[in-house]
Amino acid sequence: QKLKNKQVEIGLVPVAILPELDHYHIITDYCIGAVGKVDSVKLFSEKPLNELTHVLLDYQSKTSVTLVQVLNKHFWKKNIQFINATEGFEKQISGTTGAVIIGDRTFGLTEYPYQYDLAEEWQNFTGLPFVFACWVSNVKLENDFILEFNKTLAYGVNHIEEAVTEKPNNTKGFDALDYLKNKISYNLDSEKKKALEKFLEVMK
């Protein structure tokens, strides 16, 4: 919101907001992406996808809830009603009502027999990875700053083990090192750029 209102010049933002910006520049070689399963963005349900009538949308993620609707409109093509959820919605998963849940809350959720990883579903249909968020500026930045910023991000990506050691995450069922090294894909390469263009095109 601050990026949209020009209160800040740079943000790591969900890609679904890019069309809402007057103009933007993707400024780094890094993103929050996934090749195949991401493990932390899923549709959970008691019934298989083709029996679902309602899906609750996690209020914490703009891109993920847009992604599930894009998947349904263009690929699943099911008659599903999407509902914006509020806090505690996870307890409302029942029968033909599923829910998109993101982040730490997805780990250890083993009670639901059907779990659809949305990044994997996207790749199944498009053959492309997925980009959830990227670094964006709303002003033109100096090249020297962008180079320095890229170096800083590279340092973080190359020192994940140290970060996990310094700040452990003890969420049940969560292997932080495996998740950060093997599930999240950080390089905004040509395939991810192609995937981002495709997503922005189909979400219109």
C-alpha cells in the first residue's frame, strides 16, 4: 500500500499488485518463487477438487488467492464460489468447503486428506515456475544502487544456513533449512520472467 501511495520507493511486493501501480520497475535479479512444489501455499480440503463448492481465501496473501482463482478460471474450470476469509477461517474447512492457507500455518496440517500445492498446480498447467513476490520500485533508481542492492540480496541467499542457525523456526512439521534452500527459488531468471508475464496476462 505504501508503494502504491508513494510513501516508499522500494518494496518486496506480491506480484498480483503490479497492475495496481501507476508504473513500476523490477529492480533486482531476485524474487520469492518456486519451481514445482512450494509447500507453504496450498488449497486444503476434506473432499477432492472436483467436489468443492466453496473455497475460503486467506486474507494474508494477495498473490496466492489470485493464483487459486486463475487456476480455477483457466485450468480447473470448476464451479467454485470464492469467499474472502477472516481470522480463524482454517476451522471452517468442512465437507465441500476448502481453504487456501499460506505460510507457517500450512506445516503440520495433516488432518486434511486433500492438499493442492498451488505452485505445483501452476507448473502442471503452464510448464513454468511461479513468482509470488519481487522487488519493485516506483521511481527510476541509479544503477550503482541496484548493483549494491543485488549484492546484498545475493549475500542473504548464499548464507541461508547461518540465518537458520541464528534465528531458528520451531514450527511443528517445518524444516526451515529444507524449505528455504529447496522449496523457495530466489533467482529471477528468464523462465520466471516468462512465468510472471503469463500470470499478469491471465489474471486480467
